[in-house]
Amino acid sequence: MDLVYVPTRADVVDAVRVQLRHGMLRWLRWVLPPAAVLAFLVAGVELFGPGEPDRVFVALMTGLGVFVAVLGPLTPRLAARQVYGMVERQGEFRARVDEQGVSWTTRDTETANRWPMLPRYVETPTQFVLLTADKARAGVAALPKRGLADPADVDRLRELLDRSITRL
């Protein structure tokens, strides 16, 4: 199967979200919200508790809470911004997916991966996101559905991926 597409910022954000959900940093989505709540609670206890509040400490805890609360939802976009800068310069991508693996060709690069390198995938509404099996689970690659020539090819690609690798 062949795909031809120009990656968009939305493709990269979507792939980074999947990678963060299933990669090494997946614990962040469970740690950041309670950390923000805890920082706000500590600031509240200091501010409204007994004794004179330490305004610098209250400001520090409030700032920390706001930073963590904002950082969580922005993490995929911030990470994707870095990745997209590199991907955008490559222009059009041509991907070939078969029983052995997947290969990509761009203006400046050619990359081929056999399925043991990308043994897992997640399907999103717009693409198939392939994930590496490395210990850090850091590697990610995407196959946007719009890159297929025929909408019926989406089902064929899904079947090929299900035969070759594990769907998460």
C-alpha cells in the first residue's frame, strides 16, 4: 500500500499525544493534575491558615500550580512544535506499507523499518500512529489516512497492520 501526504501540524500533535499516552512520559498525565491541585491547596492553607501568611511562598505555590496546570494540556503542542519544524522542511512524504514493514521517502531522506522496530500502533480518527518497542518508548511514526488513494484502503491498511503488529 502506498500513501502520499504532506504532514500537517495537526498530524504531528495527534502523533505526539499518542506517544505521550503510551510512551515513557505517560505518567505525566496522572501526576500533573494532582500536583497542580496540591500546589493550590498548599497556597490556600498558607494564605488562609493560622498565623501571618508568607506572601512569597503563597505566590510561589500559586505560580507553580498555574505552571503545572497549563503545562499539562500544552505539552503535546509544545513537543509537536519542535518535531513539526523538522518534518515540515521535508515536504511531501511517500510511505510504502507491506508485510515486511514500512518505508518513507521524502525530498531528503529514505527510511525503512521492519515490523519488529514498530511493533505497536494506535488508530486515531485521522491516522495510524506506529510506536517503537524501545525501553523509553520514544519512537513514533504516523500514517495519515488522507494519504491513501482510496477511502477503502483505510480498511485494507488496518487489516495489514492487525496482521503484522499489535493494536493498542
